[in-house]
Amino acid sequence: MTLRKSQQPDDFTSRRVLILCGPHKGQEGVCVGRAADGKRWAVSPEGSNEVLQLVFEKEFGLLLDLSANPDNN
């Protein structure tokens, strides 16, 4: 699912994500905040101490739980 610019949240911190590229491709992770460059986001793959700097929509996407209340996504 692609969000339009007007629909994109300002902050992905603590959101569950899916990594779309690199050695962790296909793994879930958690966004831990905005990277220092202001363009990327710091993402920690699940079960790892690594922190990756990724671009939203190109290198990671948000995970949505369609069975949950939409306000919780």
C-alpha cells in the first residue's frame, strides 16, 4: 500500500515496518526514529542489534494490521 504525501505520517517512530531491500529484505523491524540526515529513517530489524538507515517506501514500508482497529495502525 502506498500512501500519498498528504497521508504520510510525520513520524514513524515505534511503527512496525517491512524491510524491502538489502540483506534484511523481507524481515520485519521497528522504526526507531529519523536518521541524522533528515531524509532517512533508523530501522532496527527484528532480532538484531543493527540499526539501518532506510528511505520510506523505497527501502521500507509500514506494516498494517487489517484485523485491528484502523486508529491503531
